[in-house]
Amino acid sequence: AQIDAGAQAVQLFDSWVGCLSPSDYRRYVMPHTKAIFDKLPKGTPAIHFGTGNPELYPAIKEAGGDVIGIDWRISLDDAWSVLGDDVALGIMPQATPAQARALVDHVHEASQR
């Protein structure tokens, strides 16, 4: 409905997922989350953000999303190590507006090459 109403990107935010073990996530949550991402129209930018348990990030990535939101429980370096460079990571809340703007500018410049 958000996409039909004109949203240019969507985010699936699960603030309680961190209470689960990786095996429970894969069994009870991942099939439903993956189904949501699989049904999004092609080309819709999607953010997948689950808080509270960095051990879930590989399964969260598997479930779907173009951007994986991370929280303070993992450093950006460690998140890149775990998730690889084929998915974008959300910037940290400590980032200033100037830093966020610089990141956006860099992405736009790099994608023009």
C-alpha cells in the first residue's frame, strides 16, 4: 500500500527479532519476512532492519532487502565482514547531517562511473 501511495523505498523494521536465536529466527520468522521481500515490486528499494542480535545478520540478509540496517551492537567494520560488500549498510545515528550528505554525494558520484 505504501508503494502504491508513492513511497520510493520501504523498510521492514523488527524491533523484537533480537530476542531470537539464529535457529529460531530461521524457523519462525525468516520464511514470513522473505515472503514479504519476495513480493515487493521489482526495483523497489527495501531496507531490512532488525535490532538486538548481530548473530542474526547473515539470516536477515538472506531474508531480503537491499540495505541491512545495523544497530550499535556491531561496528561497521564487523558488519561489513559478516555481510559482505554486496549489500548496503545503514549509517549510524551518530552521523552528522554533513556526513550523511557526503555519503549520499559519494554514492551518486560513484554510481555515475
